[in-house]
Amino acid sequence: MLDFLRVRAAGGDAGGGRKVAGPHAPPDLASGAAVEAALDSLTVAISRDFTYGPAVTSVYTGVEEVLELRAGVCQDFAHLFIAAARAMGVPARYVSGYIHIAGARGVTEGASHAWAEAWIPGSGWVGFDATHPVRAGENHVRVAAGRDYRDAAPTRGVYVGTATGRMEADVSTRALEAED
């Protein structure tokens, strides 16, 4: 659990997290309700105060740069949430996966997504998606979790090929029927 309180480069430093966390800090870290309310408030604030912009950042962008730009993508918002939660003293981790939003045939096709989970006393790990801003729910399909993007990258490996080669991945999700 203590590992999810530590800060390293991809998630940003404690300074940036403290800036964002300040107005949302829970009055009592032992109270699950207080921590949840604080993190719900943080989730809404990030979505409201930062602009979603797909070409603004890269996988190497840190929290301090996101704070300067006031913009980013889902992974940036997850890192910002994590840095703020950790600055509050709340363990938090990065989650990569997909969001299932049924299309015409009940299938979702799209890019990967990122959100954060925080440890809530009495509840355990709870997901917070500052991009949308909602609690992660049944449509959030988790692939990996870790301290930050580096731990939970949606793809990882070694590419063997020409320098001009390009990797592509297509992912589709569909809802499963509930078993009786």
C-alpha cells in the first residue's frame, strides 16, 4: 500500500499534486465517506479546470507540464488525480483499459483509456475517471494497474522490424449476457 503513496516522474512530483489537492483535501483520512467526497470533488475539478486535447501531450508528459498547459488526455488526468490523491495522503494507482460504450451492433471499437483508483477506508480500491468525470463503473474495462503509466502501459514489448514500420492495434468490446 505504501508504494501507491510514492511519487515518481511519470506521475509528477508532490508539488504539483499539492497544488491541485489543496481545496479538496478530506478533513479525516480515516473516514471513507470524507475521502470519497474529497476525491469526487477532485475528479470534477480536474474535468472542469483542464481541457481534453489529444495532441497536447505525450506519454512522457509530467504533472507539472499538465498544470502549465491546463490540458491533456486521459492519462494526464489520471496522473494529475493520482498526484493530488497521494499529496492528500490517499493511496492511488493508475489503471489502463477501455470504456465499453455499445455501438450499433452492441460493440465498442476505440482507443485505450486511463483512470485512477484510490484506496477508500472500508471500501477498498475505487475507480475515479477525471476525463468524463465519473466513478469507474461496469463499462470501464481494466487491463492493467500500477503506480503510473509506466507500470500499466496498454502495450509493451520489443518491436523487431524496419525503422519505417508501424504498430497498430484494434480492440473491440461487447457486453456479455449475465448468467442466471
